[in-house]
Amino acid sequence: MTTVGIIPGDGIGPEITAATVQVLSAAAPYLTYEYIEIGHLAPGGATDPLPDEAVARLKRLGAAIKAPLEAPRQTGRVVKVTDDGLRVYPSINNAVRQELELFANVRPIQSLPGIGERDDVDFLIVREVSEGAYSGIEYRFGDVAQAVKVVTRQAWERVAHFSFRLAAERGYDTVLFGHKANVLNLTDGLELEVVREVAMEYPEFELRDMMVDALGQAIVRGDVPRSVVLLDNQYGDILSDVAAGVIGSIGLGPGGNYGEHVAVFEACHGAAPDIAGTGRANPVGLILSGAMMLRHLGDDAAARAVEAAVRTALRDGGARTPDLGGTATTAQVADAVEQAVRATS
Ligand code: ATP
Ligand code: MG
């Protein structure tokens, strides 16, 4: 038995979580689940949306599925009161990443049959999420405002090693680093310097680097080679959404956040409160995030079974929710994917 955490989330979260657990139960029957409610809508969440106790449980479990959490309507900010003072985070998602010490967000960008403009796209975006322009350090003096972009050698050694190891594990022979070192000489320049140094330790892999604006164009044109694409926090935030859009619906993209203690798997999209409770939510992004978790747990066969089942269910057409032009409900997609898993195992 392996126990993993489940954060059921807000909006469509509980519906797509149920769909995901249904599919995982077929593919990996040895898994058990511990439900952990966080966020400002959780019981007690108004005073502490991310209790230390929840953070400790997640670290102890080591792996979790997280459905989207809604941002508080007023400020969006999350404030934690600790012994050593106040910690203020720009969002609950940011708070989860920081408190759990997650440093790399991975988003596979892979075409699915018959969906989106291209059918041959295959790369993995690794976004550094611990620092950069989203360090949370901003100042405003009247009509002048500044944001501080923080770049450290330590964080870039960590994420560069992670990217090359991921390339090795997933069978990619290139790491493609996107930056703007021609303009941001010192910050992006340090990133490039460290990535080049780390690359020397992986001579069997090719390191390519590209200006991030040119990379954006390549993503939209479908010209990105099979590779692990490494980006800093802000470029990665923007380009991973652009890339997900090129593949098809926002409801399809999976993701994983990796740290030293724990990995948290979540879909690209938000809580979609506008369609919560209507059965229109596409669960594929979270189901594929579940496959990433299985791979992280070392069960490659189960991960591949889930991914193949999603492809089969989408190809047959019956498992398409309204965002993909279909009429299937969230529960019908879960049934179709579960059946496809059972048919192959
Ligand atoms: P957040 O601030 O939480 O990121 P958001 O406002 O950026 O939220 P989403 O919640 O991702 O955006 O929703 C954007 C649009 O996409 C909404 O119209 C929503 O209904 C739709 N959407 C998001 N996820 C899904 C999904 N899984 N299935 C179908 N539609 C979705
Ligand atoms: Mg969003």
C-alpha cells in the first residue's frame, strides 16, 4: 500500500478529483488516499488557508494530487502568521509552492489525437518556481514601482540538474534553455552561466539556448524540437499557458511540482467556478497529472496505461466534454477512461 495526498480543491475541483481517483483506482489499486482540505474555502480556511499541520502531512506523504484552489476575492493574498513573523504570498498556489519548498513545475506539452492544431508536438516545460520575478519583492513610491528579480546560483544548479535528469529519465536528448540574457545581462546572464556549467556534467545531452521571445514564436508555430525546455518563473508561467493553448483546451494540460520533500501534481487550469456542479468540467488535465504522479512513484507501467487510456477515450470521441466540442459529462469521461484502463490491464 502507498498512501498519497488528495487536495480536492474548489469550484470544479471535487468533480475532477473524483474522476481522477476513479481512474487511478483502476490503474494502481494499491494506492490509498488521504484527503487534505486547504484554501480559504476549507473549514478554518478563512483564518489559515494553509495550516502548518497540512504542510507537514503533505511532506510526510511525499506525493499528492492537488485540484485547483480559488483565490480569495478581495486581495488574492495569503498571509501566514508564524513564530518568526508574517509571511505574505501573492496567491494560495504560490503559498503551497513556497511552504512545501517546491522548485520545479513540469508541464508536458504533447499533442493528443484529433485535438488542437498540431499532432506532432512533444516537449516538457520545466519552470523554475522558487524565485525570479515572482519573488514577491515589490515596491511602489507614488508613480514609480519596482519589482525585484532574484536569481541565485543555488536555485539554478538545482533546477538545471533536475532538467538534465528529467531528460535522461524521459528519453529526450536535448535541453533547451529560454532566456533574455542579451537584455538582462546580470540576472538571466547568471542563469545561462550556471546552466552551461551544469550541462558540462551531462556530456551525452545537447544544451541549446534561445531568446525567450523567439522561443515563444517557435511554440506557436509548432517548431519546438523534442526536448526539455527550461524557463525561469515568469517566462515559464507565460509560455506554458501559451503552449497549453496550442495543444487544445485548457482542460487537457497536466502538471507536476517537484521539491526536495514532496511532489504535488495539478492540472494547468483554475477552479472554473463558472461551470462548477454542471458536469461540464474536463477531468483530463488532472487525470494526466495523476499519471505523472504514478511515474514519480516509480510505476511507469500504470502511468503509461492511464496515458494510453486517455488517448483511446479521446480518439473514440465519446469522452469529449463541451470545451472539446463534445457532449460528454465529467463522469462519462471518467467511466470511458477507466474502462480503457481495465481493457488493457
Ligand atoms: P485561476 O485564477 O484559478 O487560475 P482563471 O480565472 O485563470 O482561474 P480558470 O478557472 O482556469 O481560469 O477558467 C478559465 C476558463 O476556462 C473558464 O471559462 C472555465 O470554465 C474554463 N475551464 C477551466 N478549466 C476547465 C476544465 N477542466 N474543463 C472545462 N473548462 C475549463
Ligand atoms: Mg489562471
